[in-house]
Amino acid sequence: MLSKQLMFLFLFLLPNLICAQDTLLVVEPDTKWSQAKNDGKLIFNSILHVYSRPAHWKGDDWLTFGAITVATGVTHLYEDQVNTYFVAQGKSIPTSLKEFGFYFGKPLTNYGLTGSVYALGLITDNDKIRHTGILLISSASAAGIIQSVSKTLVGRARPSAGEGKLSFHPISNEPAYHSFPSGHAILSFTTAYAIGKQINNPYLKYAIYGVGMITPVSRLWTGAHWLTDVGLGVAISVVVVDSIDKYLKKEYLKEGPLQEKAIKWQFKAGYNQVGIVGQF
């Protein structure tokens, strides 16, 4: 029950978190429908952009790839000890916190959240929120496809399968062999990282990143994944979000000067009603 309350609180505060900066940008589309279609194309092109990037990697990009590969390899050496430690710790972790981690990384929850952010930006003609929604949907889709294909091809056994960290059954339909990488970790941290990038306040930014890390850690507590599963998942999230964010910013520059428009959020309460009203 507490986990659902935490999830509601996070979703309830999200519009205010995204609006934490001084001003918000607005694009005046001909119609909401035409804007949605254009954004759909932008989302599709953003996903394609991620998959085409390796062909354009340069020195720093290959250095990052090498660092992630080496870190994954080194981490793999200590997975048995780490798994034992986290599973033991998980017994004393509140069930509500583990449930929050589980549901926050579920595709249904993720796309409900990202879709709501985009819809809010579209309805209010708020380019700042709309951009965040596009970034969220694009990043979650691109990273989600990567993890879906990878975990099926690799077929790594989960710790709970009891077969060890070097057990692999490629192209298996069994969930017990879909451990690498962690889909929950990817979706949760992709969401948190994309939202955090839109916020200037460092304390609020890292607080959101912390919320995004609850899911990866909870997957270790429950013995659902190895450390390299969640570690690589978080790394994929960062790389994908950064890549799409840079692409979107370049695309927005082509649209020319944008008008500024601020939304004023007010808390209102009265007889039989309570809520937040946005004036724009």
C-alpha cells in the first residue's frame, strides 16, 4: 500500500518538478493533432538516431564504450559475493520499498508516466514539458528494445534460478533466462535520468536520480538480477538519454526562436474539492 502511495506522490509532483526552472518554452502548432503527428515522427527519428550512432562514434565515444565494457567485466568477478550480500540485506528492507522498485520499472507504469508528461505538455502548449515527454518516450522505447533483444539473445540465468552467474540459455522463452540486462533498471533509470536532466537545482536533480536507483537496487535485493545486469542497464540508460537529448536539442534549434511562456501552479482547496491549478 505504501509503495502505491509513493508512486502516486511521485506522479502527482512530476509536473511541478519539471516546471522547476524559471521559464518554459512554447511552440504554437496549427493544431494539437498536427503537433502530435510531428512529435511522433520526431520520436521515431530519435530512436533511429540511437541505433545509428555507433557508426559515427569517435575517440571519446569508443573510450566510453571501453570503460563500460571493462567496468562490466571487473564487476562480473565479484557478482557471487555481491548477490549474497544484497539478498541478505533484502530480508530487512521494507516490502513497500521493494514493491515501489518493482512497479516503477514496469513498462505499463513507465509508459503511463511518460505518456502523461507528453500529454500535459501538448495540452498546455508547453514546450518544456512536451520536450521532456518526447525525450522520455524516445529513450524508454530505444533502450527498451535494446534490453528486450539482448536478454533473449544472451539468455542469462537469473540468480534465483540457482544455476550460477555463468549459466546461459540463448533464445529461451523462459523468464528465468532473461537476466542480462535488467529491463526494470533500464526503464526506471531512463525515466529518472531524463527528468533530472531538465532540472537545474542539483539537490532536486540528484534526489530524482536516487528515486530512479531504487528499482535497480531492489532487483538485487530480491535476487532477480546480477550486479552486471543492473549496472549495464543503468549505463545503457545514460548513454541513450544523452544521445537523444543532444539530437532533440539540435532539431529544436532548426525551428527558430521560441516564445517564452510560464505556467503558474497554485494549490486550491474548497468545499468538496482540492487540487493544483495551472494558469498559462
